[in-house]
Amino acid sequence: MADPVPAGSDVSAGTYRCTQCSYDLSVQSTKHLPPCPSCGNANWETLSGGDSVKDPYPNSTSTTTSETTRTS
């Protein structure tokens, strides 16, 4: 696993998973990645997006934010 991305980071569009409770947060480009809304943790694992090695669209940008919950 890559180093966690800390809350407050400037990140590219993608999906990030809380390293503590596994909450998934999908964001478009943002200048301030928030703390986890579920547990307050401040570290995220990059699942997909511009900060991920697996990003299929590394130059894609936007300005909206949406949240998703993990269903497993």
C-alpha cells in the first residue's frame, strides 16, 4: 500500500478509503481533502484517481464532491 494521503491535502479526482474505518469518499479535484466524516480519521488510502497508479484518466479535473459508502 502507498503512503496514506493526509486530510487537508490537495488531491486529484478519485476515490479514497479511510485507513481506519474503510469509509469510501469519492471526490473531484479538491484543495482540501476532509477528515473522514464517519470516524474523524485524517488518513486516506488512494483507491482510484489522479493520485493512484491505476488512474485511467490522469488529466481529468472537476470541482464537485460526492460521498459513497462501502457495501461489503
